[in-house]
Amino acid sequence: MMGRQFRKLFLSVAVAVSVVIVFAVCWHSLEEIHYLKSFFPKGFTVEEAFYASAVELVKVLIVSLPFVLVILISLYLLVGFSKNKDE
């Protein structure tokens, strides 16, 4: 009984921490784009801004993917624990 509660708490904390990390990565990416925009006010074309945004998107996807997997797996296991408790 105590092990199940610990697993649910551990998985819930893993989801919360992963969400915070993904949020921080996205926020950092936004700040970096804003910095680039202010750093190159006249020489930063729309095309260059597009490519800079694409690079940031790829960085966010690469860094966030493991945490998104942790979130999905943890939620799957939490739902599984809830179903097993009902039985």
C-alpha cells in the first residue's frame, strides 16, 4: 500500500518537474529570439528572423523531447495505477 502511494507521488513529481523544465527551455528560447531581435535591429531581415526561429524550435524540440517522454510515460503509469486501484 505504501509503495503505491510512493510511486504515485514520484510520478507526479516527475511530471511537475518535467513541465517546469520544458517551460524554462521554451522561455529561454523566446528570450534568445528577443535578444537577437534587439541585437540586430536594422540588419535582421524577416528571412533571418525565420531561420533564427527555426533553429530555436529545433533546439527546444531536441532538449524537450526526453522530458515530454517522461511526462507521457508517467501519466500512462498514473492512469494504470488508478485503474488497478479500482479493481
